[in-house]
Amino acid sequence: MNFTSELKNPIFRTIQIVADELEYPTYVVGGWVRDLLLDRKQEKTDIDFVCIGSGIKLAEKVAKKLGDAASFKVFKNFGTAMIHYNGEDYEFVGARKESYRNVSRKPIVENGTLEDDQNRRDFTINAMSIQLNKDNFGLLIDPFNGQKDLANRIIRTPLSPDITYSDDPLRMMRAVRFATQLNFTIEEKSYNSIKNNSERLGIISQERITEELNKIILSKTPSNGFILLFNTELLHQFFPLMTKLHGVEFIGKHGHKDNFYHTIEVLDNISKNTTNLWLRWAAILHDIAKPKTKKYEKGHGWTFHAHEFIGGKMVPKIFRNLKLPLNEKMKYVQKLVTLHLRPIILAKDIVTDSAIRRLLFDAGDDIDDLMMLCDADITSKNPTKVKKYLNNFQLVRKKLQKVEEKDSIRNFQPPIDGLEIMQLFNIQAGREIGVLKNAIKDAILDGEVKNNREEALKFIIKKGKEINLTPIK
């Protein structure tokens, strides 16, 4: 089968010229070929090339031909080179064979043939290549029936899965990731091998595991990936806290819902409306403290008191363990986990302006994301109940908008700051400043004082006198 007409990108002809000059048999390989056959477009283009010869030498000459617009880097430890050109990344490597030791995923690398190189690929659908030399330009080479596996929507390893996964255990995460992204099935031998080798994931760095996990989370239906991660026990290796959500406990006839399946349903729900990775992480972690707070109370059944607050406190450690960023993204997730019950409570009860002001103040610019999380959190199988909650959330949203227009509470700062309070009463920094600042904040949020300087000043003077402070006249 020949794909000459599909090789429209000028880079292929440039590489063909250089490869023929060097007399290197050269191929485009891996994901680019797979996605071409799937007619699957990617936002970012990464193209991998293999040659029988020095990949670094080939890349160096290609970069010179592309001119000053191309940036060129060599990674000697890996025997690879990278060119960045016109918003695309091209990676070059010489064909090689690899052998592994049990205690490390760092291979012993030797020069090899195209067959050797294809044998070391993770899956049959990624082991196809297209030749770029002039005599065979566009010729597809498919030694493991990758096209058939694409047609049958199967994830399968080129060699024995035990060898493939034991050699590089990250491939187990990649199997789940491709199955989730492409909506494919992992072939039975491969699936069983992942289960048998799951503990070997322990030799992989957490950064690389989390990189694959985030791609699963960003897929169209991430629950499929989490079910695979759970059933193969991969999830148990790096995120045991999440596995503790699984299962239902009964006392008499009283059982609680399975919080693992609830969580991934919430994740799917929110994924229909956002590609924000951190909002999806908030969905994953919103009930993470339920196992820790679970209690059976006579007359009430199962309770999870304060799971939102305890869950919020757990977020930094979870992010640290999973090597996720410990910056504003973490604080954003922590905020949404901590606040996720607040709109639900407001949806149940009569909504007061004071409660709305406090929610606006605490959520700030993330209020819309919080409301989206609350919508996603309604997973009842009772359609009447779902409709009722969603309608109530719409009422909460209208109230939020009305209060915000009237009081400008979102991200508000009290009209009088600590320095002004010190000058007003001629006092030094101390406990009284905090008392007065909190008092004016609470008074504005409770609607006792309007959010303007004049009313705030009157209130502060009155409060100051109550704690024996005398304003300067």
C-alpha cells in the first residue's frame, strides 16, 4: 500500500533528499502514521523519524537544509535529535534494539535494523512506518498487522505483552491512555499481562505516570480509563487514595453509594462542558475524603460530615505525591473541593442574600466553575430529583447574578484597609486591626452595611468605640 499522496508536508521531501544523499533508509513512524490511517487530526504535530544510520547526523543535515527558521537540539544520552520548525517538532533516531534489566527501565541500546526498531515499539498500531527514500517513497510497512488492529479497534503489543510491559512498564499506562482516547479495547492477553505486571509500574517516575494520567483525564470519556486503571490495579500503584472510594458498605438495609463510580460519573459529566484539566481534577477529588469521614449514625444512616473541608486540606499532599503543580492550579482545585457543597446547600434551602454574598466572596472569579462542578455532581438515577436540583441551581445562579450586580461582592476588598484603620484611631498594628477588618467584612457580606466607603467608615468608628478605641477628630 502506498501513501505518496498523503505525504503533502514539505518536510517529507526534504528528508527524502537528505536521506538519499546519506544513503540512509529512512521512515516516518509511530503516532503520525497511526493518526493518518485513522484520519485523526492533532492540534500539535510531533513526527518521529527512524533511519538505518545516525539519526543525529540525518537531523543535522535536515536542519541545515531548512535554514535559520529551524532550531536543532541533540540529546546524546538518548541518541536522538530534535528539530523545531514551523510550529512542528521532528524527532530523529537511528534504528536500534534494546534490552532491559529487571530493576530499571533504562535499556541497553545497540544499533539495529528496521525490524529491531519495530519490535521495540509499544503497540502494533504504533509499529507501522512509511518509507521516505525516493525509490519507495510512501510505501507502508506493517509487520504486525497494525491496520487490522486499527480496523478492529484493538490495543495489542507487537511481541509477547509480558516482555513489552516488563521492559517498559510505562507502556501499561499508555495502553490505557490509547484505549481511552481512541475508544479501543485492550486485547485479552495484553490486558491480563497488565494485571500481572502492574506492580512493576513502581520503577517509573511519578512525573511520567502523571503525564499519561492527565492525558486520560483530558479524553472524551475519562471514566473508561479510570475503570481500566482500577481493574488492572495500576491505579492502586500510584493513587491508592482514589481506590479507597470503591465499594459499598451495608449495615442492615442501609448502604451508601459507591463513591468511586460516582466520582468518575461526575468526571464524565463535567468533561462534556469543559477541557479545563484542573476543573476535571476538582471533579476527581471532590469526594476524596469520604472514606476518611464515613460514619454510620442510627436514625441518619451513612454520613460523611465535613468531607469537603477535610478533602480540601488533603489536596496539597495529593498534588505533591502525584507531582502535580503546587501553585495557583493546586489552590484552585483546593478551593473548588472545599466549596463544592455550598451551592448544593443553597439549592436545598431558602437562599438568602447573605449566603449568596458569602459564596461569591469565597469563590471569587471561580464561581462559574464551581457551579459547573455542582451540576456535574448530581448523579441521581431519579430524573425528577435531578431536574429539581438543576432547576434550583439555576435559581442560585440568578440570585448570584442579581447580588453581584447590586453589591459587587466578587473578589471585593473592604472599602477601608488596615492602614486607614491605624490612622483613624492612631494605633499601631495589632489584634484590633484584624478584629475591625473582619467585622466590616462580615457586616458587608451579611448586608448590614453597604459596600461603600461612607457606610463602612461609620461602621468602623462605631465598632472601634465598642472595643475602647477613640477616633482622631
